[in-house]
Amino acid sequence: VLPGIGAKTAARIVEYRQKNGPFKKIEELMNVRGVGEKNFLKLKEQITVAVTKADRAQQ
């Protein structure tokens, strides 16, 4: 759970990831509708990007 990210934005993040693959940089979150620069800057310290086995299998 991230502050300022509601259910709709969370669903958009999942949808974006399904269409585009795993995030490579945290800044890519700003490509998701509902996560603008202002929200991103608030969340930046709480976000990490990691590649999982499942991600590698999809590549």
C-alpha cells in the first residue's frame, strides 16, 4: 500500500506492467495515468524495482 495510490491507480499500475513488462526504473511509474510527478516525488523513497524469476521467464 502506498499513500496517494488508490485502487484504480493500483489497477492501472498492474495493467501497465502486464502490457509493458516489469518496470526497469522507478521513474517509469510516471507513465501510468494517475501517477504524476507530484505523486511520484512523494513516493520515490518507498519504491524499489527488482527483477523476479517470473519476470525473467517472461522476457
